[in-house]
Amino acid sequence: MMTFVLRLALLAAHARSQDQDDILARVATFDGWFRRHEHTARHATRRGDGASGPDALPTWQVRSKRDIIRGELLYNRAKRVYRARTRAGNASVVLKSLGKHDISHGSNRGGHLLYLELMYMVALHGRPGIPELAGAWFEADGSLTYVVKDCGAPIGKGQGGRTTVMSAAFSERAAQHPLRLARSLLACFQSWASVGFFLDDFRANQFMLSADGDVFLVDGPKLLTGSTIGEHVVRTWGKTKHQQNNTAVVCGVDANCPSTVPQHSCRVDVDGCEAGSCGAPEARGTCRAGTCVLLSEKTHVFDVANRPWLLPFIADKAKGRDREFLLTLIRLTGADDPDDRPSFAELVRRIDVFAKARSRRRRRL
């Protein structure tokens, strides 16, 4: 007779397989749209009208740049970012595109930067912490613009090794509702890290806090090449610098193993990581049994415990049992061996169990 634990394991495996199938189906639909419109934009003889076409994805509310009213310029460096409103419904949205000099560098092409940002939102549509893609289009000059629903304001500022300063709203949320904020943060990481996305460009201004207190990652992460989605993108578009190579490497010592970028790995022999941060051993380069330890979801599990502006910040604002509980989570997530760290799903489950037990205790008082 099949044991209860085995039945649960089989059900979980089936759910993961079905989830991957659903994601790949959405990615394939998006690839078809992207290929048709990117080709048309590159070969058009006249300037286009900035429309996504009649085959726009069914979840998109914005089908053309005529559907929005452009407003304040928020950022104008490697990317151009505007806050805007929709003509229908007057909803707050954000527009993002690259500078025209990036067209010749291929950043708008399949498998590259903006493609991966769009694919991240399409593939993970509806998951916690994933911005809702409201529409996208190509201009005839090959430039790509996309529109997302407004997710709020950055949780903090600071990058390139500088000390992160958290926003007043995030600080207040951490003090008043530490468990809810921690759960939202971990659920956001779970949404993308558990399926092979990897964020090495790590800074607080990539995360937004909504008016409801939910955390969103607005800059699409890279893809691990060994993941199911990563393998699909490499097969379809080829390998690009916007994907994180995660192939097995034979080694004799840790020094034989690759590390991630300094801002993420926090290696002691390089600059770029802010004080108080520590990178996971596999991000710095770890050799075990003749093979380098691969990057995975568990790498980011380590990250949330070892960046002072993530779980440690929330725990510092919490009080009493909530603080003790969050400090326990931090100790669990900081294990050197990835196999000894919980998954994000397990961390979220632990918060739910703790919060439910706390609620029962309060009702008895």
C-alpha cells in the first residue's frame, strides 16, 4: 500500500510538472507574438504606429501607445522609464524601453534583455510579486516598449556596494506587520527563483512595495541555463549574456569554480558588495566531490538571510515572538550546504503555520 508521504510526494511532483507545462505553453505563445512583431518591425519600410497587433496576448489591456497618456520621466540611463495613465480607466502604469543606441546592440532581440523581462512577466503571470504586463509593441525602427501596472515605490535605494537605505513606507510596514511583509517578500522570491530565474544584479530599488504592502520584483532576472525555461530560451534564441551559465564544472579546489558578479557573490577579494552582506558559498565558488556546486533557488534562500535590507531588516523591526521567529528563519536559511536550506515554499509555509498558531493563542486570551 502506498504510504501517505509517498502519495504527497507524487502529487507534489505532478503539480510541479503541470506547472512547468503551463509556463512553457505561455512562453511558446509569447515567442510566437515576439517573433512575428520583431520581424515586422525590423523589415518595415515606414514607421509603425506602436501597436501590439490583433494577436496581442489576451491578458493585455494596452494594445497601442494611443491607449496611454505618458507622464513623468522616472529614469533615463540604460533604460527610459515613464509613469503614465491609461486612457480607459485612468489606471496608473509604467512604460519601459531602451535607448535607441541599444537597438544596434541587440537588446531588443529575442533572448536578450527586454525579451527576457517580458517573458518573465508572461511566464509567471498571476504569481505573487510578479508585475502585471499590460501590453507591449515594437516601433518600425526596432525599438520595443512595454507597459506594466504600477506596483508602487522602491523599497529602498542604494547600489554598487553603497549602503542601502530603506524607504519610510517599507520601514513602517516592517514595524507594523513584520510577518506579512516577510511572507510577501519570500513569496515573491519563490515565484521566480523556484523555476530557474536568477537575480545577480541585486539592489533594493528593483523591488517595489504596493499600497497593499505587497513586494514586487520589477526588473526581470536572468535565467539559469540549466533550468527548463532556460533550456527552452537557449534552444529557441541561442545563448546570450543575459542568461546565467549554470553548467557543471569539474574542480579540484574552490578556486577552480566560477563566481557570480561581485555585487552578488560578495567575494572578499573583490569590491562591490555592501557592508553586512555575504554571498552564498556556491555564488563565491564551491567545489564538492570534484564538481562545482550549482546555483539554484537555494542560493537566493541564502541571500534573503544575508542581505541586511531583506529578512534581517524586517526581523530588526519586529518585536517579541515575531522577532524570535524571524531570527529562527534566518538561521535556517544561512546554512553553507544548499541541501540544508529550506525552499521558499517551506519558508512561506512556516510563516503561515506560525501566524495561525499565534492567532489561536490570541483568541484564547
